[in-house]
Amino acid sequence: MALVCIAGFGFRSMANIDSLVNALNKVSAQHKIAGFSAPEDKINHSALRELARIYGLPLFAVENELMKSMETVTKSLGYLR
């Protein structure tokens, strides 16, 4: 049975829909995605909004300080500075 989760995205401002779909495809086979999250300062990024629209899933903004404290599989050193 697939684990139901919210897919969290951290990305550069130049990210496009193809890069987000590619990242999502890497995890969606093992997990049932129920929504997307991103740092509050990127929640209105056009590619992220398009991803949510395409998949019909909600977006959740996460406070930047909370993002820094979360344990993740990957962590951008640039974001932690």
C-alpha cells in the first residue's frame, strides 16, 4: 500500500513545470500524493501553481523557518544559509 503524503518542493526561481513534474515522477510511484507544499516565499511560483492545477491538488505554504528545521531526504545548502 502506498504511503499518502504531501510532496514538498524546494526549487530555484527559474524552475519550470517540466522540472517539477520530473521531481514528482521520481516519488509518485511509491507514494500517493495528496497535495504539494513549498516555502511561503515561493507558493505563488507559476510552475508550482500550474503543477497543482494539472494534478488537481492543493498547495500548502510552509514558513521559511519551519522549512529549515525539517528533516528531508535532500537539503539544499543554499537554502540553509
